[in-house]
Amino acid sequence: MSITEDVVQFEKALSEAFVKLALEGTDKSTPMSEMRERFSEAGRLWGRAFAVCLNEGATAFEIRASEVKCERRFLEVLNRQAGPNGAQRE
């Protein structure tokens, strides 16, 4: 069995790893601009890893498209959680 055989489980594990990396060394005093930079980078890297791992013959265009899509996704999650009126805001 391949580690990417269960796509949902693979996506969850990959997401958890990249979110953990993005949050490493941050706390409540970390500026939102820095958090956006971290989540933007984590999203791009996640998208690249996901595209390459699940598509053996991925073209540079497909990989870049995945990076952009996932970068937006990570930033949307950050905004829902920590943005104005976010779930994690005090």
C-alpha cells in the first residue's frame, strides 16, 4: 500500500504537518502580517507537495496552479480562525 493511496488521510496528515510548521515559534503577540507570510508559504509548499505526490507526471503549470490554490486555501483558513471576528480571536 502506498502512503498516498488514501488521499483523504494523506491530505489530512500533510495539512497538519504544514500548519504545525507555520505555527512553530509563534504566539498571540505574533503580528498578523507575519502569520499571513507563514501561512502563504506553508500553503504554497503544501500545494507543491500534494501535486507532486499525487500526480507522477505533473507539469510545472499543474504544480504552480496547485501552489496558488493551496496558498489561497491556507490564507482563507487563517482569516477564518484569526482574522477579524475569527474563531480564535479573543
